[in-house]
Amino acid sequence: MRITIFTAALVLRCGHAQTVFEAASVRPAPLDAPRVQMTGGVGSSDPGRVHYENFSLADLVRQAFALKPYQLAAPNWLGTERFDITAVIPHGATRPQFREMLQNLLAERFRMTYHRASKIVPQYALAISPKGHKLRAAGAAPDRSQSPPESEGYPSFEGPGMIVRNGRARLQLDQETLAQLAGRLANQIGQPVLDATGLTDKFSFSLYWVTDAEGPGESGPGIFQAVQEQLGLQLRPQKGPIEVLVVDTMEKTPSGN
């Protein structure tokens, strides 16, 4: 297994764009902080400033390196140490440059070092069911027979998107590949999902299911049943390698502002 060691530099440049924040304040979050939220940032209505409120170090690392939760191998305390961070973003910064700024902040303030490695993990293959799929071509009219019963409390909305409300989830997509769908399913399941259908066209998807967030008494399909019955696809368990980011060192107390 080949492992590459990284120590993030404090100042990097991408072309002429600076990849460190112009200014940044890092402070421990209050123990009684009522919420976790991020405001501002590249692509928002306030692209010159970003504010993280009550964010864990694990969440900051995942955002800095664009990781799924299962792609981070780190001490458990990264999920419990929380901070309020406000930073000024250079004008015209792109999303990749913004992520580099976060990486540099983690290196400078928390002395983070890391390496990347390959790890065998449980995962799923998204495959076509033996009876064939039920996918609709991109742009096709909705199939009302596949809509959730109105009396069972599933969210209702127009256009593409996803809503989870009171333990019931609904996903509507158009012009998406099955590889993109696999990525969205991975976010819901919390494990890697690989597209094994062999289909490269874009499709229109409509999916509804009951999450496990609510207590007993919920009725309706779970996500695995929903994928099979509503899309004619299967999530088959398997094991395989993924690349993970391993945090080697990180200090709990950040350096001064």
C-alpha cells in the first residue's frame, strides 16, 4: 500500500490567487451554543466572508478536503471539539481555492498533518434488478403512479430537490446520471455506493422513503426497498477499497488570532 505524507503549507498560490484567508478569527464555541450553521462563503450572497458557528473540527476537515463522512479517519475528539470561525475571503476566490484556505487554516492554527491511504470498507453496488429497471428518460413527465400517497405525510414540492420532514424523505431529480444518484444515495446511507449499472444516459428520478430518524410506529419503505420497488434498482452489499484521509496530528487548542 502506498502512503503519501502531507504537511499543509501556510501560504500557497494558485496562479495569482492567494489561497490563505485575508483574516481569520478562531474561537472555541460556547458549550450551550444552540445551533450549528455556516453563513456566507464562495457562491453565496456574501462571498467575501464566511462564518462557521459551533462547527466540529471533523466537519471543518471534511469541508476543507471535500470528504464524505466515511472518508475521514481521525481521533474521536475531532467530532466533539467545536469552534466559531469567521474569515475574510480574497475577492474572486474559487471553491477549490476556498478549500485550500481552510486547509491552510487547519495547518496554521491547529498544526494539522495528515496522509492519504487506501482502506477496504463495506460499500454498496447500485445495480439493475433482475426484472429490469423502471427509470424514466431525462425530461420525461412524472409517473403519478410512483408518487407517494398524499395521506401518509410525504413532503410535496415542485422541481428537483430533496426534503426530509418528520421521518419521511422525498427526492426528485432530472437530467442526472446513475453515478450522480449513487453519490446521493451514499450521503443517505453513510457508506460508499458505486454505480454498477453500466448505464451512462441521464434520467429523471422520483423516490420516497421512510428514514430511521423517527421512533417506532413509522410505516413505509426504507431506502433499500424504495430503490428496488420504485426504480427497479438494487443496492448490493460488497467490500472494496476507498481513499481515506488520515489525520496524524492536530492540536485541540488553536494558536492565537
